Amino acid sequence: MRVLRRTLGTLLALGAAVSCTAAHGDDAKPPGRRPAALAPYERLLPAPASARAEGAPYSFGAGTVIRTGVAAPEEVRQVGELLAEQLRGPSGLPLPVVDGQEGDGIRLLLDRGDAELGAEGYRLRATPSGVTLTARTPAGLFHAGQTLRQLLPVSGTGSVPGGTVTDVPRFAYRGAMIDVARHFFPVEQVKRYVDQLAQYKINALHVHLTDDQGWRLAVDSWPRLATYGGGSEVGGGPGGHWTKEEYRDLVAYAAERYVDVVPEIDMPGHVNAAQAAYGELTCDGKAPERYTGIKVGFSSLCVGKERTYEFIDQVLGELAELTPGRYLHIGGDEAHATPAADYAAFMDRAQRVVARHGKTVVAWHQLASARPAPGAVLQYWGHDKTAAAEKAAVVAAGKSGHPVILSPADHAYLDMKYDKATKPGLAWAGYVPVQRSYAWNPGSYLAGLPESAVLGVEAPLWTETVATRSDWELLAFPRVLGLAELGWSPSSALDWPTYRERLAAQSPRLDAQNITYYRAPDVPWS
């Protein structure tokens, strides 16, 4: 049996099973000192609620099969097929997926009566006769499979150490955001990100589809939004847009990995690309030039025009039809060109449109200063220097029943530079090194906001300075892994000295997946 505890800044293997129990601390080892190699159950990321290593291992090899149970739902079979595909990649093993539970191998067990596991939790039990993954839902089985991947050697062949993991997420929403409006990226690159995120139990992908610099999704009722409004990006590049078929493909791909796509159409500001395509969306009827800079806050839909509301109804209606998830994000930030009274009136009507199309509103936290609709979700992106009144409005909204997603810019924004030497990225919220991105507690981050009001966390990546896959991944990794842990792991497991060692242990996996990542100097990389 193995256990992880922090004593005087050193990991000790103890004779009782406990998981990562220290709180955040400053007792990190000097950057140049490498720790002893962690055992497989000690290096899991996100840290599980409970992990116990005991008994003999299971030999994972050419004879291994994946068993999905007797008369299992088709969705369980799909989880098994995807897990087999993921494990075949590095191992080259056949890994057939078969019905039934009898016999050795990897067994997927759906137990809807196990209330302890909740909607996404799971139990993993490895013995010499096989590995049993148990969950109440297929989503839980998928997460269990991702844990199994980490327990195997990077090569994919070898053995799964004996032991048990019992795990449930701390927060329901664990998200990442990608901005394809400032710089356009094809769907295939976003799918790659989905795979990278899902293996660390992130379950939401917020896609920022529109901004001043470009409109990235085809809309049948307003075709020039994509064909003309999508033809630009920061720096004057060609831009681009996704067809509806490409968007549907992304949504389905993400859903197979239990990641919900949350699309954002930003309004009433950040709309220059739409207005360049359709001058009728401005108050004077004149279309502006397409914009390729990075300034914000200068554009606004015309709040007094009925045509504006026909536009948002048709656009959001088409988007809702394409998106099976519950959320539509309507932006609402940096609307500096929209007077406060007009902003509140506009957001009232926009929220009603979302409800009419059967979705739940998500908006940036500025909605708290207007009139959030019942159940509307607020996404907080402030930072240490955000005005106290602005924070208080978010806290008041949270206390009155509005769930809050936390994306504090000086911790969670992946486009902030690590330090002054980082080439891509911005620094308006300050530098965000890996430790700073991890060292905060979502449950107590906003003073006065109860943890029960926190829906979860999200790590946004804005792309004003991001034009290539390597820049994207360098800024996202490894910081997005810390955000994944903050969203999933119990608060008692949030400890920088132990996290940095578990993070370092992920480097062979990141390397094997050809992920470009920042080798932070205070992490003892393998």
C-alpha cells in the first residue's frame, strides 16, 4: 500500500492509504532538486479523492480484452471502443471489445445504484485477474478509462499496479475556452485539444466563435456573416469559418469524450465583424471596415433597432439547433460603447431569446450589473485589481441563485505570459507562471461567495497573439492541467509541492503525444 503525504516538504511512502492531504504551501523544493520517482497511484492527475495501491498487478498484454457486460447499453459499448482505440495507439495490442463480464481483462461495469459515485465518479479496481471500472453513468466509465491510461506505462504495454481508486469530481463544470475569432483555427485542431483535455477530465469546451476580428460559423439566415465577416483576423490574415457540418462534427466528437461544447456569440459589443458584413446592424446603417487589430470595446449592436433582435433570434436559433448541450454563451463583456441602460435592456431581450430556444444563458460577469435572468450562469474573469463593487455584484448574484464559473484572469487565463521572456501571449493581468495558475482555491476565491454557488472553473485561451498550434499548446500546457485538477480534485489535495512532482511525471505522456509545453523552471521535469 502506498500513500502520499507532505512532511517537511518531502513525499514519504507510508503504510496506510491516504491521498494527497496537504493544503497549498510554500515549501517547494529548490528548482534543481529532483524527487524520487513517484509510484503510479501517486502521480495521478487530477489527484483522485482516494487511491490505494495494494496487491499484485494485472499483466496488460496481447491477450487483454475489454468487456462491456451483458446487455450493456450501447453507450457503454462506445466507451469501451474508444478506450480500446486510445490504448491501442501506444501499445499496438489488438484489445478486442467483447460482451460479458466473465474472464480476465478490463471490465466496464455500469452500477446505477452506487450513489457514492454521482454523475461522473468511478471506482477502479486492479487485481491480477483484471481491472474493473465501475460507475453509475457512461461518463464515469469514460473518466475511469482515462485514469487507467495513466496507470499504464507510456508505451502502453506492461502491467497495471494492483490497487483501488474511488473518485468523484469536486465541481460539475470543468472547462477550457478557445478563441477562434481573433485567429482562425480549423476544426481538426480543436478536436486535438478536446482529446488533450478529456484525458484530464475536463468536461466543457467553450468556443468563442465571434468577435470584432472575425465571424467563424456559417449562419444560413445571414450568410455574409461567415463569407465576408469571417474573411479577416488579427494581423490581416485570411481568416476562415466553419461550416455547419464541421461544427456538428466537432460537437459530436467532443460528446463522445464527454465534453460539452458551449458556443459563444459575443454581444452587444465585440461585433465589428458582423457589422462589416451587414451595415443594417449599426445605428446609421453604414458597414464599418473589417478590423484586424486587438483593441476592444469600440463596437456595439444598435439596441434601439428591432432588426437587431431579429438578428440575434435567428442566429441563436440556428446555433441552438446545432448544439445539444444546455448552454449558450452570449458574451456581454467590454461593452464600453453601449450605455449602461441600453446594455441592461439589450441583455434582457437577449436572455429571453436564449430561453425561447430552450437553452440556459451563460454570460461574462458584467451581466451581474444588469438583470441576470433566473438561472443565468455568470463567468467571472476579474483579477486581483478588479473593483470591489464589481466583485460584490458577482457575489450577490451567486448568493441569489446564479451559478458562477471562475476564470480569474491572473490565474486562469492561458494567454497570459509565463514571464517576460515568453514570446506569445499578453500580460495585462500580469505574468502567470505555472505555480500562480495552480495556487488558488475556487471554493474560497471570491470573498463571500459560497462554494455551493461555484459551478466550476474554466481556463480561457484568447488568440490575439496565437496563430499556430505550437503557440496555442505552449500557453495552454502545462497550466491547463492545473486548472483540471482545481476543478476535479478535493480541496484537501490542492498542494503545490506535491502537484509539481505529479505534473513533472506527466512529461513523458505530453512528449509521447507531441504536445508543445512550457518546461517551467520550478517543476522537476522527468
